Amino acid sequence: MFDSVNVTSEYDVVKLQVGQLRPSEEIDIEGARALANTIAESGRWTTPILVERRHWVIMDGHHRYFCASQLGLSLIPCVLLSYDDPNLHVTSWSDSEPLAVDRIIQAGLSGNLLSFKTTRHRLKVQLPSCSVQLDDLR
């Protein structure tokens, strides 16, 4: 299912199959293409995406998910989280009010994506980094 990536953090980075992840939010395509070019030029993946562990809905990292597809990657470094994690704070970008988690899960499961920059997922602790050669993710 997934392989661990060596990092020191409160959270583990794992490699998940790109095709099994479920986006929940639209992206800025031009920004995502520029990011894909940057990742391709570096030849390394250095920032894992946040994924809800029960349904594999993408919490944060939709642009990087797009990049993985554009770069022909089979695997993507991820951090699996639960929405009840005390370190996770979820709001909308437009205000600091908490956002209904059920809306996010439903968007990911249904494919009826939320608008660009609807959700903002923040961790109270630092997200682990990684450094994986792109060839190891193909």
C-alpha cells in the first residue's frame, strides 16, 4: 500500500499511490504548471501533501497532487492525518471561522470540488519534509 520515507518528525511521511487520492478543491492550473516545472527542474520531491487517513481525501497539497500527475509519478509523499488531530486547525481562507469537515470529505468523495482556496489546513507543529528523487516515485 505505501512505503515509509525516513524523516524525523511527530508525523511520518509515506508514499501513496497518486491514483488512490481524492482531491477536494479546485486549483490554479497555471500556478500548478509552474510548480510542476520547478519540481521537475530540481528532480526531487521535498514537500509532502496532507491526506485524510480514512477516506484518502487531500487536505492540503492539491497543486502538488496535480504536479505528480503531470510529471507521470505513480507515488507521492504524504502525511496521513485525521480531522480530529488536536494539532490540525481547519478554516476557510476568507475568514478564520472553522470550516465544516463534512463538506471537505463530501467534496473528495463525490468529485464535486470546492472552489479554489476554500479550505485552509494548518498544523500547530511543523510539517515534516522529505527529499525523494522523482525517479523513485515513478
